[in-house]
Amino acid sequence: MDRRKALTDLEQSKRVPDVTVSVGMQRSNETQRNVLLFGVSVPLPVFDRNQGNLLEALKLEDKARDDLQAATVRLHSEVAQARERLSTIAAEVQSLQQDVLPGAKSAYDAATIGFENGKFNFLEVLDAQRTYFTAKSQYLKALGEAHRAAAEVDRLLGGPSDPRLIATQN
């Protein structure tokens, strides 16, 4: 935008002709004297008022402004989507960490103790263990997705995102 604005300003300044002042000295061979010369040159912009270049510069400036606005809208949209994704995944991580994992772990521990005491068979222990490991795997996968979503927000905004949005591992 700044470059295009500077180009437009340059083309507008070319509309006004430059006045040239010259001073010099000349030796006359006939009179054997030095003559002081003054000159002023003022071009008259009768045919060339730089309208074509100025119009082109103005159009390029408008295009740059439109491109900047489109990029800004696109960036805001991408940031909103990335933040929404981060918020959703962070809620999933928190739910898994606070509800699912402790429940699956306690069921697995209870099945193990019950098997040791003869109340459950080995298949029930294996089923509880599989459920716990599946929940743990799902939690780790969601945690990885949360970190990827936070990295995407960081990439779009150019800085670190709020670390409170990502649940940390125990």
C-alpha cells in the first residue's frame, strides 16, 4: 500500500513541470570580455500532463488497497476458524482428562483387583484394560490435535497463543 501510494504521489508531482534556472559565464571573442549569462526554463505542459501514468498509478493503488482488504478478511476468517477448532479440541481434551480417563482407570483397577480376588474372569480384566488404553490413546491424539491447532493460531497471528487453552498431560 505504501509503495503504491508513493508511486501515485510521484506521478502527481510529475504533472507540474520542473523549473530550471541556469547561471554561467561566456567569453566573447569579439569584445574580449567575459559575459555573465542567466537562464530560466519553464516547460509548458500543453500536451503531456502525465494523465495516463497518474491514472495507472491510481488504479494500482486501488488494487493494492482491495488486495489488502481481501487478505485482512481472509486472515480474520482463518483465525476465527482456527480459534474455534482450538477451543473445541481443548474442551475435548479437558473432558477426556477429567472424566473419561479417571473412570476408565478406576474400572481397570477395579477389574484387576476383582480378578485377583476371584470375582472377575481374565477376559473382563482385558476388556477393562483395552477400554482404558483406548481412552488414553484418544486423549493423547486429542492433545496432539490441540497442539497442532494452537500452532496454527500462532502461525496465523505471529505469536504464541494462550497456553491455558491447551490441557497439559499429567
